[in-house]
Amino acid sequence: MNYQTFSPGENVDGFIKCYWTLESTEASAQRQRIVPDGCMEMIFHYGDRYKQYTDQSHCIVQPRCFVIGQLTRPLEIEPTGATGIFAVRFRPEGFIPFATLPVKEMENKAVSTRLLFAAAGSRLNRNILRAGTTAERIAITETFLQTRLEDQRTIDRIAKQTVEMILSANGRCAVDELSGQLQVNRRQLERTFATMIGLSPKQLSRIVRMQTVLRLLLNKQYDSLTGLAYEGEYYDQAHFIRDFRAFTGKTPGDFYGRNLQLSALFYGVE
């Protein structure tokens, strides 16, 4: 598979982490596991669509164009044919100015852009799918998002600062510590953050910390599971393995041993 990332333009880089594309001319029936990373994404399948598993034996076919809400558990997907994907990876707080539904209601769901943006979403879908290059798709996306920013609310200051603190600490910070530094009541912080991000501060911290450890695992930058747990500042190895299973559905050994292709692409390198 050919995976590439692209930087956003200056007008939207406060909201978008990157654009990415994934292409493969070979049809593969292998399931792939996507691990939560704290970022919502807008996905356009210009190739064949993907199945999304709701449990081990049941699945749905994803919409051709959709936004995937915040993930709080691993997501299993499977291609139905040749892959061609253009995607927008928003920053953890980046989608809220464009949301037309409460982001908490989108958790672990693929919500069609047509449902989210009505006629404007349908036009966006047509334009993206008809475009012949990634550069064209990026230009179409940025025009669409900039137009919607003119009338949309801005990102809450508290939520944005909290995200920045969590990211800079690689998720190794307690909620009480965050509320103390921001001089905001803990309950107010949690309520505001959940509304803006779709996750609690604790959930995002756990996800960011796991992402840090996952990159070390996939890049073979560790000596032992105990060393990985130490790098993530987990209380002990049992706590680390429990969190790892919650977000990946696997033990660290099983996860790496299966050589999950998409996880290695998305999370092994940045």
C-alpha cells in the first residue's frame, strides 16, 4: 500500500493536522485494525469502499464519503476491492467549528458528509470524487472548510489549551493537574472538553500516551514490555497491558506479531 501525508494550508492549519492518501491496486480481504488517536477524520473513498465491523461477525459498508467520530475502541475495517482514499485528519479540537451534530453523538461512528452538511456535503463529495489529483482535492477541501468557518463558532480557549497541554506531555498528566494549571474547576473543564472534543480529558490523555508507546513498539524502539511500560509512565506492566488491550484489542506481543499493515503505516512513523 502507498500511504502519503500532506501539510494543510496556512488558513486551516490550526484545525487540520494533515491530509493523507492511501492507494493499492491489489484487492485484499485482510482485516485491518485502527487504533484510537484522538483525531476525527473526514474520509473520501474514490476507490472501492471498506467494510466496518460492528463485532467479530457483523459488518456494515462504510459510506463513500464520511466523517469518523472520535474512537474510544479499536476499529476493524476490511477493503472490498482496490483502495483509493483521500482523508483529512483534524487536530483533536479541530473539527468542532465544522460540526453540525454534537461530536459526542458521532463517537465510533462513520457519519456521511451528506448527512452532516446537506446539499453542501453532496457538492463536496462530487467535487472530491471527480478530482484527478491530491492537490485538487486539497484545494477543494480547503475552500469548503474556509467557507464554513465564516459563520461557525471558534474553538473554546479552555479546550484548546487543555489539548495542547496533553499533547506536550505525551498524555502523562492528571485531570486535577490540568484544571489547576488552567485555574478552571475540574467539572467545568470536563464538561467543556467533552462538548468540544468528544472525549474526556482523561480519555484523550490515555489515547495520546498509548500512541507514544505504540510508535515505540512499531519502530522496535524498546527492549522489553517492562521498558515500554516505563516509557509510558504506567504504574506497572499490568496497567500498561490493560490499557493496551482496551485500545488495540490485543496484547502488545499479539499486536506486533500480526504485523498490522495500516497501523504500521499510520502510527509507526509521523
